[in-house]
Amino acid sequence: MVKSETLQATEDYSAARSTAPRVSLDSMKAKIAEEVYFTAGAAIEALGLPSSPATDLLTICILTMRNGFTVIGKSAPASAANFDAEKGQRFAYEDAIKQLWPLEGYALREELHRETSAKVMPRNGMKQYVGTKLVNARPMTRQEYNDLRGWTLPEDENGSDTGYLVEYADEQRPNVPGYDGYISWSPADVFERSYR
């Protein structure tokens, strides 16, 4: 991984003056799965096309995040005589990280918003937790779910309530024959607030 004194100085300055959750340089670096560097000229030549002096000076940095998202940074000197491959990589990396910072800031802001917009606040020694689950789901009424499970619908429940059959994709404890994951049912409004 390319080291950048400029980014580190920005990180140190920000960290020294922050008292609340923030996006740190280390948190962003931890999400990088791969970084690739090349000049545009080399890429063009690899395609069998002729490069030009200008493209030979353009350094590209591609950061691939663990979730598969990519960020592309670039750098090029104003004067060809100032081209330096190491500096080109450093500046392209800095450009990519600078693009990543606001995206990570948005993601953190979304998380903080969810935490502060809770309708039911914790009490009796409880704490709030934010979780993520990967699920398989399809629309299903409450009655259809009870039929699937072989249950009798309780008298105080409405069988036409809309909802979702939910299979937890990260669970390996099937509880219904024909499914590989744990099966449950969720009311539509609850499911649609939680999953995208």
C-alpha cells in the first residue's frame, strides 16, 4: 500500500480535533481489498493501440473495496520532465482516497441517522445495536406462512396481513424442510424498513 504523508497529516489533524464518530484513514484502508497502478499508456499498448507521450504520463490507481466497489484515482505532471512513477502512484492513490472519504462519510452518516431515529429507546439495561443480515425473501401473507409451517392461524391474527417469507442466508440451521437456511416471517412494513 502506498504511503502518503499528506493523507496522514490530514488524518492526524482531523483526529486531534474530533470527539464524535468519524471516518478515519485506517478505517478506509481496512476496506481496501486490492490496489492496482498503471499508466494509461501501458494500458493502451496492452490493447494493441499506440500510446502517446501524454498517456504515458497519466498514472491510474484503482482501489477495489472488499464489497466490490471501485474508486479510480489519477495523476499526471504538468511537465513531462517532472514525471516520476513513484510520485505518480502516490498522487493517484491520494486522489482515489479523497474520492472515497465522502462516500464513507455518507455511509457513517446513514448509520448514525438510523441510531438516532429509533422509535423505541433502550431501557432496563438494554443497549441499541445496529446489525446487518443477508436474507432471501419473497412476499407471503401471514396465512400462507402459517400454512407453510403447518400451523393454525391464531384467532387474534389477520391471515391477509402482507409480509415476507424470510430465509436467513448466513444461517445453516434449517427449520423447514426444503430450505437451507432458517425460515421466519416478517410483516411487510418491518421488512421493507430493514432490507433493500
